[in-house]
Amino acid sequence: MIRHVITAFVLLNAIVLIVTYLTYVERKFAARMQSRIGPYRVGRPHGWLQPIADALKLLIKEDIVPALADRPVYNLAPIVFLIPSFLIFATVPFAPGLGLADLNIGLLFFLAVSSLEIVGLFMGGWGSNNKYALLSAMRAVNQIISYEVPFVLTALIPVLLAGSLKLSLIVEAQRGLWFVAYPVIGQLAFVMFLLATIASENRVPFDILEAESELVAGFRVEYSGMKFALIQLAEYTHMFGVSCLGALLFLGGWLGPGLPGPVWFLLKALFIFLLVTWVRWSFVRIRVDQILGLSWKVLLPATLALLMATGFWVALRSGHVA
């Protein structure tokens, strides 16, 4: 029991540290794409201490609560938004035997807990008693639910190929050939996974929940100080968690030559995170009708057809189809 508590404590703090510096990585990455320097002065010569400075600044800023806000809902929203983002790591194996719990239904647990972020998000928009925050929350819930369906269908393709919902077994099934390299099926599934990830994480070009010219900071517009920091932490933690899932499902997890398994795993997760970041800083926002149309008219039928094709191929390969 004590060992599990210590493991959970170490994992929690490691994730917070990694996610804190992912904000720095994104700012530097975006700056280089736009011929800028990015964070530089705090922790010269490259601004290594900028995330720590940002965290301290948000910690000491005044916490302002709108006079007409629904205080219980408003105050609980950042916590409800944050908890599922950390819980998804409970079943993520970083290497063989290195993880909190490697469940037989690990992928199912991940997908179920991951979708709970919608509750905290809508609580933030509703509790703020601000029409712009509420509109943003309604947009976000609409979009996230729309893209959760193709996201789940795409995640099930590696399950069919590996024959298991256990994340460690899905990784072991990729020895010799990562699922992303699986002929046709792997590449299509990975691209669809990336599209669904970008949309479900509300990143450009699918960031209609903010749309700066309309809603400024979206559902979080009334939050300040540490509450705002918790929401930002939750968003980046969730994005990192989905990047880890992509590394497990398609890129072979910890498999790789030369380097230790956890290092390979983190490098692959960082690769997916940077792919999403690259898209974010390269494209412009599209309209909400285009966002929903892409999900229901294109991505959903495509992922469903690909899942059925994968099932047929697995059955044919195993000799169950004459």
C-alpha cells in the first residue's frame, strides 16, 4: 500500500514537471517557426526558468471571483477539470513494469476517464455566469463529443491488431513492426488519430471555443491566478496524456534500440506533441460548421470503415474467413 502511494506521488510530480516544461517547449517551437527567439531572459541564455517564473507569478496573483458567479461550481471547475487529466496516467505503462497499474482494460479506462474533462469544462463556463464563457463551453462540449467518437474508433484499430485492451500487450505486439508502419491501415489510422486528437484538444484549426476575436479566453475568461493556472495545467496534461497514448498505440511505446525504454517512450510522446503543435502554429481557424461537418461527414464514416476493414483483415489473417 505504501509502495503504491509513493509511486503515485513520484508519478504525479514527474508529470507536473514534464508538463510545466512542455509549455516552454511549445513556446520555443512556435518562436522558431515564426523566426522569433521565444523565452530567453529568465534563466539565460535560453530561458530555462521561464516556466517556474510563470508558475510563481500565477501563484501570487490575486484570485478574483465574479460577483454574480455560481461560487461552488465556479471554484470546483478547475479541480474537476484537472483530476481526469492526471487519472489517465494511472494505466499508462512507461516501460515493462514501470507504471502505476497496467490493467487488462487499460485502454478502456483511459478513454472513459479522458472524456470526463467535459464536466469540468462546462462547469467553468456555467459557473462564471458570463455569456461568452458559457458560449465557449457549449461550443467545446459540442466539438469534443463530436470528435470523441472517431477518436475511440481509431484507438480500437490497434486493439484489433494486438487482440488486447491492455496497453503493455499492445506495445509488445509491435515488436518488429510498429502499427504506424502497418501497410495502409496503420498510416490511415495514425493520421485519423492525429486529426481527432487536435480537435478533441481544441487546438488550432479547431479552437473555436476561444476564437480570440469573439470569446477571448473562452470558458476560462473569468478565471485568474492559480485557478487559471490549474486549467492550463489540465489542458497540457491531457494533451501530454493523449500523446503518450498515441506513442503506445502506434509508435511502439518504449520499443527501440540503444536508449532505455522510458526515454524512447517520452521521445515518441514528445514527437506527437510537437506534431500537434506544428499544426497549431501553421493553420488558421475554420468555421464551426466545417469542424462538425468534418467529424460527422468525413472522419466518423472513415474511421468506421477503417475499423471494419481492420477487423476483416485480422479475421482473414487468422483463418476465420474462408
